[in-house]
Amino acid sequence: MTTRPRYRGRFAPSPTGALHFGSLVAAVGSWLVARHAGGEWLVRIEDIDPPREVPGSAASILATLYAFGLSADAPPVYQSQRQPLYAAAFERLRNEGRLFPCWCSRTDLAAAGGFHRDGLCVAPPDPSRPPAWRLLTPDLTLRWTDDLQGPQAENLREAAGDFVIRRVEGLWSYQLACVVDDADQGVTHVVRGADLLDSTARQIHLQHLLGLPTPGYLHLPLVLDAEGRKLSKSTAALPVDAHDPLPALRAALDRLGVTAQSAATTPDGLLRDALLAFKPASLRRSSLGAAATL
């Protein structure tokens, strides 16, 4: 019997472009927390949305992580190769009567206030085209404690409504795939950007419905541009330089609140020194909404 570690973290980028500074901060943060806990660190490529993917992006991201000294403890996992797992979770939810087909367009939902609630579709059934499948969401307030952001509470019906599990095109939702993969990979702690904080309640709810464990969560402050936009959506989101990684790596550590007195000349050496100086509480000194500067 294989014994899983008490801490297993992961970094899960989507292959929609080159690794930028905001993603580097998230990767370094998740790596530091995992290593500080004496745990494992995995990389998962979340490639379940082909229309948004950039050819060659996954390979570029992996090569960049390696150049920055961020080596995973197992080969990367690709969501595109894990369809049967998502299908099994989908069938379980459907067989339990928790899903319903929906033909509502975005225009229909906008006219209804932007949310889908109580399983009531605005659009009538249309057998000539495939539906999306939504989770019938109860009037339920979930409470949890984020390891950095503190106590959280969210009413599922008010914040998310009946959210999509499988899209019209047959593509799996991020929420379902993320939950299934975290459980299947034995992820015990999720460290990621604060832009995903509002996904946490939906994921915890799905974990409960599917009988899956709930990991610990820590959401890092976002790196924003000078206009307050998330860096990945900004013109400032230039790729980090894999051929000269030390400047960006030092900047990422500084953004995380990690002060490492290091004369290291390699990424491995700098990360090793940073880990010696790292304390999870130092992440609380990170500035929310700080603009990206390199």
C-alpha cells in the first residue's frame, strides 16, 4: 500500500500563453509552501478548453518552470488525458438527480438577471441541439477558513446559481475537472491566486456531493498592473525570461514577502536560500493589489 505524504500541493496552469510574472508568483508561492511543509509539489496542465489554448504553450510553460528551478515530484498531468474521470463524476451526479439540461443562452440569462437558479430555464428545451448541464444548487451558505485570507462564507445560490458542469460543446467545466483531479492526485493543499477564491465554495460543494476530501486552501494576493487589472488580462503580462531567470525570480520572492539574503547565481541556489528564510506567515505581508514592476 502506497502511503501518501501529509502535504501534497500543485501548480495548475492553463496553456493559454507563455508563463507571465503573475503566474510565476503563484508557482513560486505554491512551491515554497509545499517544500516548507516537507511535502510534494506537482504540476497539472489544465488543457480542457481547446478554443482558448495556444499551440506550444504547455511545453513552453513546463520548460520555463524548469529554467526557474521549479521541478515537480512527478511527471506533469494533462487534463485532456483524463476525460473518463470527469465522465464518471458527471454520471454519478446525473444519476443522483443533481444535474439538469439547460438550453439558456447568455442573452437569456442576462435577461433573467445573469444567474440561473432553482433549475428554472428561461429557454424551452430544444431537442435539435445539445444542452449544457448544470448543477441544481441549493440555498446553502458554505464556510471555510483560507490559510491566508482568513474566514470565508459564500451562499452558493446567490453567488453562483446553478453553475455549469458540462458545456454545450461537451467540454467539462473547470470546477468539476479541478475537484476530480485534486482528489485523484491526492492534493492535500491548494495554493493559488486570489482570483480563484470565489471558485472555492463551488468546489467544496462538489467535493461533498462526490464524497471527495476537501483540501486546505491558501489564496495568494494577485499581481495587478498599474490600472488594477489582473496581470494575465493585461498588456503588461509579458512572458518571464527563461534565459535570464534570476531577476524575475528575485522579484517574485519579494512580491511574496520572502526576504532571502542570497548571493546565489542559479535559480536552484536562490530557491534553496529562500526556502531557508521562508515562513508562511510572511505571505501576510504581501500587498494586495500591488502593481507589477520588474
